[in-house]
Amino acid sequence: QAEEELKAAWSQQAGQLQGTGHRKAVFVSMCSSLLQLESFKCQVMQVCSPSAVGSTGRSLTEQQVIEKIRQISDEKQQSHEREKSLQKELSSRLAKEREVSANIEVFQSSLQKLQ
């Protein structure tokens, strides 16, 4: 999306850039930003593609990488929610165990008094 916005801004500015130093500086800045964005995109593709290449050995498209990142993000969120749920369950069980232990102690104490 950022790439599209930069390209649109570049296209709009490209027609207006004629002569002034300020406009040239804006143009150079936009070109630099586009290069940085392209470099970042390439880095993401290089990082994601080798681990996600299918059995065909073909490189992934940008859309496939984006979908894979979304899938990983969703899985992380689900894992986090599951972890929270398990922590809640563990806390509940520990509380019940403490209660049962306390009840056993009371029962043993009562039993000793009766004997």
C-alpha cells in the first residue's frame, strides 16, 4: 500500500518537476524512498521465500508472502489466546487443589480429635 502511495505521489510530482531546486530535492527524496521501499520488499521476499517455497521449487509471489505472513500472525494470535486460556485453567486448578488440601488438613485434624 505504501509503495502504491509513493508511486502515485511520484507520478503526480514527476509532471510538475521542472527546474527549481526544491522540486528536484523532492524528486530525489521520493526516488530514495522508492528505492528503500523496494529494498525492504526484496529483503522480505528473500527472508520469506526460501522457507515457504513449495515442492515445485518456484519462488513465491508477493501476494503469497503476504498471505503467509497473515497466516503466521493469525496462528500467533490463536496460540496466544490458547496460552491465556491454559493459564486461566491452570490457575483455577491450582486454586481447587489448595482448597482440597486445606479441606484434607481440616478433615485429618477432626479425625485425630475424634480418635
